[in-house]
Amino acid sequence: MGDLVKLARLLLFVAIFGISWSVARADSTDPKVFTSGCGGKGQPVCDADYLTTQNPSIINGAVFQFLSPTDPNNPLPGTVTAFDDVANLSGVSVGLFTIVLSSLDSSGETLSYSCGTPPQGTTGSFACTQINADTFQFQGGPICSVPTDPTGIQELQFLQNPTCQYGERFYLQATDSDPADLVGQSVTANIFAPEPSSALLLLIGLGAGGCFLRKRAVRFA
């Protein structure tokens, strides 16, 4: 009888622990996804991945790292936020992006994404539509293609244009009860433009190891 009581207590403990662990995980990771403009008149500098004439439709393996509320690089101080910029050097205007986010962060934690609200006072945001748990579509703009000089991408020449922007900033903002858990963690994503169907075909053709575009800081007027 004593052994049965001990077993029952053990099973009860395991059940309670399992439920608590599941609830804690579900309550601890809820990033909101949204955008604003960069690279336009009065907008922030783009710290950019970029679309080019050679690769106009895909950025493969973009990295979003969550920054602390006091990090000087955090574009939204007071929040736990990750961001990545896309500058358009493709030669054509872009008015549609599809972003596919990894379902786990770098620590292995499962994330639950949803569309969020662009920061107050920002301009150039694209409207967010959630396609499935990890895939979002953003439509707006369009954003212009950056004019370049004949020497190419290393020596960009930018025109001051108050009616057009050259990039879009993608945000992931932690909104859960303990966002500090995400500080220092990262999420990877594939970003497609301009057509989702064309982008998916490119992804299949390029494969997982193809065409990773390095990040670089690009300053726009």
C-alpha cells in the first residue's frame, strides 16, 4: 500500500511539473512582427542585408538577434527587440515581402509569432498578414531601388528623395511576461521579394546552402 501511495504521489508530481513547464514555455515567447521604413528622408540609416540585380528575390539566412532594452543599438529602447533591414539594390521597386521565420530561437525555445503594430512616429511601414505560424507577408510602399554608380555596390551613390525610401526594417519584439529571457538569443529567417511564388521557386533552386548575402551598414540620405 505504501508503495502505491508513493507511486501515485510521484505521478502527480510529474503531471503537475509537465503542465507547469508547458504553460511556462507557452507564456514566455510571443514576439510581434512588424516593419517600418529605413533609408528614406527622415528615416533611420539601414544596417542592411540587400537585394541586388544578381539576386533580386531572396535573402537567405537573415539573422535577428534580440537586444536588451538598454542596448544602444536597439531601435526601440525600453523593449526587447530584434531587427533586420533590407535595402533594395535590385533595379526594380519592391512592394511585397514574404518572411519565413525559424520556429525556434538559438536556445531551442519554441516561438509563437503574430503581427504587431509599427512603432509610433515611424513611417514607411508595410501591412502585415500572417500566412501561417512562421510565415508573414508584408505589402506596402513600394520602396525604390538604390541608384548606384558604375563601380557597383561598393561605392553607392544615393539621391535625396523625400517621397521614396530605399529599405524596409523588420522587427521582432518580445511582448511576453518575461522578455528578458530572449535577450542575446537569435532567430534566422528567409526574406523573399517581390512575388511569393517566384521566391519559393528560387528557394528550392538555391537550396539551404545557397546565396547568403552578408550584412553591411549602408547610409542613405
